[in-house]
Amino acid sequence: QKELLKYKQEARNLQGIKDALQQRLMQQDASVLQLKQELLRANMDKEELHNQNVDLQRKVEERNQLLAEYKKELGQKDWHLQQHQSKLDEMLRQLSEASYQQVDLERELEHKEALLAHCMKREAEE
């Protein structure tokens, strides 16, 4: 009977250990399940970030292409502006020369008019 009590006590101890181990196993299973859910969420977040990154890279490439086109257009406009500036400078130089010639011609005309008036006065006196 002592031996039977001893085995019953041992069986109760083993049952307690078994229950504790089952409890621990259920907690670990719950933890594993939670970790799997977190991993799934993290993978989904990672995939979403990857897609956003791809989208942003595509937008950056589009913007870079636009920027390159704008730079090209700006270069062409700068070139045209330089061409027009050169023509304007040349025209201003020619206008300045024409102004000097006009002043010289006006002086010469005034001188000839004065000579003509002088000659006419002398002829009228004669």
C-alpha cells in the first residue's frame, strides 16, 4: 500500500509536470503564432516599402528625364540668345557708325550751305 501511494504520488507529480509542460508548450505555440503573424506583417510592410521605392525611383527617373529635356531646351535658348545678342551688338555698332556719319554729313551740309549763302551774298553784291 505504501508502494501504491508512492506510485500514485509519483503519477500526480508526473501529471503536474506533464500539465506544466503542456501549458508551456501552448504558450510557446501562441508565441510562435504571434511571431509568424508579426513576420507576415513585416514581410507585407517590406513588400509595400519595396513597391513604394520602385514607384519613387520611377518618378525620379521621369523627373531626371524632364530635367535633362529642360536643360537641353535652356541650352538651345541660351545659344539663340547669344546669337541674337551678337546681332544686336552688330546692329548697335552699325547704328553708332551711321550716327557719326550723319553728324559728319550734317556738318558738311551746314558748311556747304554757309558757303552757298556766302557765295549768293557775294554774287548779289556783285
